[in-house]
Amino acid sequence: MAHARSDIMATELRAPGNRPGNGRWSDFGVRLASAAVLGPISLACLWRGGIAWEVFIELALAGLGMEWASLAGHKNASLALLLPVTLVVAGAVAVNFGWLPGLVLLGFFAAIIGLRYGGFAGAGIPYAGLGGIALLWLRLQPEHGLRDTMFLVVVVWSTDIGAYLVGRVVGGAKLAPRISPGKTWSGSIGGLLIAGLAGAMFAGFSLRGDVAALFAAFALSVFAQAGDLLESAIKRKLGVKDSGRTIPGHGGLFDRLDGFLAAAPVAAILALSVYGGVRLWG
């Protein structure tokens, strides 16, 4: 009886929720270290623009394609090669031959791969490709590309950081417990407000900020959070914790870029149609 009891206690100690130091902040150090490495690299490519930004996004698309092939569960090595290649080709076509041909090619590739490997495998093409092409288009605009893309980065990063910190400090009711048990309403609202403040401050380059930027910042923050929930729902359906193990503390590329993949097309639409292709906040 005593032996059985000790086994139960040992099992409880091994459970994830009972590990020493496995509290709300247990992964903060690893996440911070990863961000400290990847953040400057991404910002340097963003600042440089041109070929540096193109290569950065194309590498991200290739990595997303490999992750999606793994998530699709196919053992066939051809899919692991085909998905990243199609995403990279679509991105290259968009940059060199026009954005509409790139988008059409995305749809074509998605249909072909969907018919051959199943609908889920094919869905990864527009899921990753639309956001990737939007990021390329947004930054490569000659006059306002850098500022618009930086605005998007500020808003999405502020949403992530704000939601993470506020959710852990305040806690409270769960936002979508069946999809992502760790997310709270307080974190979501905190991320939205902090993103709006950060976006307005960036747009105005001052503490006074730019009130006209609030609408765009709030819209991008909402879509970034929706993208996060979508990726969580996909992982929940597949029964996996992370989309991959590419980034320590963050999981895979989809785990890190889910907000950008959803918000970047919205930013491109704002810049292109709502504000006539100039500063996306007006």
C-alpha cells in the first residue's frame, strides 16, 4: 500500500503542472532569449528592405511549408519538399512578376496539393502564403513601405507582449477554454489596449501619439489575436502543443507568426484601398 502511494506521489510530481518552477512565468526567460536573438535579425532585414527582406520572408515561407507538411501527417517526403518550394515560388513570382500572378499561383498550388494530398495539406498554401505575400508587398512599397510595415510589427508585437503580461498578472476568465486554455479575457483586452497605445505613439512619434492610428492599430490587433486563436484551434484539432520546435520558448514558426499571417493581409488592404496606398493609418 505504501509502495502504491509513493508511486502516485511520484506521478504527481512528474505532472507538468507540478514541476518545480512551472508557474505562470516559467517560460518567460526562454521566450525573452529567443526574442533577443531573432528580434534584431528580423528588424535589420526589415530596415534594410529589398533583397534582405525578400530573403528573410522567403526563408520564413520555406520553414512554414516544412512545418505544415509535418502537421499534415504525411510520411511521404515529397510533400515536405513540395510545400516549401511552392510557397517560395509563389512569393518570388509575386515580387518579380506582380502580386496578382503570385496570388493566383497560390490558389493553383493549393488546389493541386489539396487534390493530391488532401484538403488540409492544400490549406497550408494560402494560410502561410497570403500573409507572406502581404508582408513582401507592404515593405516593398517605395514611399511608405518601411513605416507601414514597422507599424504592423509594433502593433502585433505589442499585442503579443501585452496579452502575455496582462494575462499572467491579472488572470481571470478564459477567453476560449476549448481552444486555448491559457488565454484570458484580461490578456486579450490588455493586448488590444497596449497595441492601440503603441501604434498611436509610433504613428505620432511622440507620447501624444496619433489618434488617427488607433482604428488601424485596433483592427490589426483584433486580427492578430484571431490568427493566434485559429492556430491554437488547428493545434487542438491535431492534438499537438506546438507547430514545431524551431524557436525555443515559442515552438514553431506558425506559433510565432500566427498573428502576422492574419494581420498582414489586413494591413495590405488598409494601405492599398482604404488609404490609397499611403500610410495605412491615414
